[in-house]
Amino acid sequence: MKNKSKILPYLLVSPYIIHFLLFVAFPVVFSIVLTFHEWNI
């Protein structure tokens, strides 16, 4: 029972963290990475 109570908050927060990473953190980091590429247009 004690182990389950330790993991429950992480299970409740994990969907929000996953959505934040997918829709906020990853696009920001990816756009920063793309700014350092040299594009031949």
C-alpha cells in the first residue's frame, strides 16, 4: 500500500507532463535546432 501511494501522484501528473513535452517543449527545442541549420533555397 505504501508503494502505491508514492506512485499515484506521478500517475496523475504524467498525462500533463507528456502533453507539455509533446506540444510545448519539443517544438521550442526543435525550432531552436532548426535556426542553426543552413538552408540552401
